[in-house]
Amino acid sequence: RFCEFDVTEDTINFAEKLYECDNYFSTREIAENVVRADNVLRKMRHYAITHRAAETNMAEGGYTITYNYTMNCLEIGATGSWLAIGDVVFDTEEIARKAMNLYASELIWYFTEGKANM
């Protein structure tokens, strides 16, 4: 379950102060893209974890959602014995495919517009 906040004048003012005081990014657009990308990854991690078998060992491999820039499409790939920083690993191809289908538009944004603008 994800926390959602009501957008009120107070929350807008609080967010603005955080941005002004602790903005590590060069522009507001980049900061917003980073937050949006983080939200996509959190959704993927949540889905992977809540649909994982209790005895799964990710060090032994699994499946990730990737983007094929040549074919302009999402794909499922086996991890083998490697993981990269930020990888979200699903223990079965079926679970990865369900997550990919559920969040397809957000994932396409993440791999195309999002990554390009960060």
C-alpha cells in the first residue's frame, strides 16, 4: 500500500521549502523527474516483494523488466548471476510480466523520458 498525501496549501508550502533548502538537482524539472522515477521503482519493488516466494534468493537470479531501445518496447530479462544498482528482481517471469503489464505506461516513461531527463 502506498501513502498518498492530499495536496493542500500546507503540503505545497512544505514541498517548496524542501525543494529550496535541500535541492541537489540543477533544475526543478530534474528534481520532479527524480521523484517520479523513484515512485515507479518503489511500485516495482513493492510488487516484486509482495508476490515473492518466501524462500526466494535473489542472488541466484530472477527476472527484471528492461527496455529495448532498438524495438522501442518493454521486455522481461533473466538476471543470471548478476544484479545492477537499482534493479528490481522478480522471482518468476510470470510475476515480472504481470507487473510490466500493470505499470506499462509508467515504465515506458521511466525508460524513455524519465531516464533521458535525469
